[in-house]
Amino acid sequence: LISFLSTSVYAKEIIVLTVNGVINPPHAEYTIKGIQKAHEQNAEAVIIQLDTPGGLDTSMRSIIKEMLNSQIPIVVYVSPKGARAASAGAFITLAAHIAAMAPGTNIGAAHPVAMGGEKMDKTMAEKITNDAVAYIKSIAKQRGRNIEWAEQAVRKSISSTETEALKLKVIDLIADDLNSLMKDINGMKVKTVRGEVTLNTKTAKINKIEMNFREKLLN
């Protein structure tokens, strides 16, 4: 039998999600569904374009749990220029198999605070801070990132530019835009729960998934 099918037919997809704003239940639902869809379609990778001032601890942990147990490589890309991965966003970025930032972005300032700006008593504040420190250190260790920086991002609310973050081994690379990112991560090897995976983004097709009407409304 002779086939005239192009090899591009077999090219895998890269699912691109956009998380822009506070990390809340709608964003968690949207992100988790996107990762699950990537698994169902056996996608090459998931790219989460992130710009957030932070958000809810429970929503953040739900997202990170899905990321840490993913069989498919997950790339967190802090973008566009001028974006930030603050507070909960720093945790999520550190949890990625590949962490990238666009020029003119920053990451950090992850000290936990009470909702509504309410003041916590000293004992409670210490307990919550220590819990957050243990969590972010565990994530950083698992992904081979700078554990000391991660701890200080929580305890001291330190923040770093993209160039500082790269130098400190908080992230893996700086990319100008999505196309540059796709080129830069091609051939990179990451360790997922199914073992080592080599990314092939050269022939992959981008599939951008937006929030549905319900998620946008709740958000």
C-alpha cells in the first residue's frame, strides 16, 4: 500500500492555556481541565501563559497537584512583557517542568497574607508561613530549582527580575514570545511521572484553549 499522507498529520498538539488575574476556583478549574484534555489527546506539552498577582491557597494547590502528577510536560511561561508571577504565581512557576519568563517580567513576593487584609495573630501567621515554606521548598527540590531563593520568596517576600531569576536558577530560560519559547524548548528533556520525556515542539501544532463562558462569568 502506498500512502500520500503528510507526516504533519501525525504532529502532536501543544495545549496553550492563559491564566491572567487572580488564582481562584475558576482559574483552577480551567487549568486542571486543560491539563486533563492534554492527557486525553496525548499532547506534546502544556504551556501555561501566566500573569498573576497571586490568589487563593486552595486554588493554587489544586493546580500544582495536577502539575506535579502530570505525565505530560508542563511549561509555565510568565508573559507577556510586563507580567508577573507573584505570590501563588511563584509557586505555580516553580512547579513547572520548564519555567520560562518573558523580558520585563518578575517573580516572587510569596509571603502568605489573610484574605481581606485581616491581621493574623503571631502564632497563626508563623504556622501558615512555615507551612508555605515547607511546600515551596518541596516543589523547588523536586524540580531542581533554587531552594534558598524559594524560601526567601515566602519568608522575606523577595522578588526577582527574569534575568535575576535565570541567574539564580529559579527558571530555565527567557523567551521573547511564544514562538521563541517553542523553538527554545525543542529537544529539552524533562522528567515526568512516566519517566524522562524529550520535547519535540518543532512540528507540534499550537491549540490555544480559552475559558468557557461559565468560567469567565465566575472569574
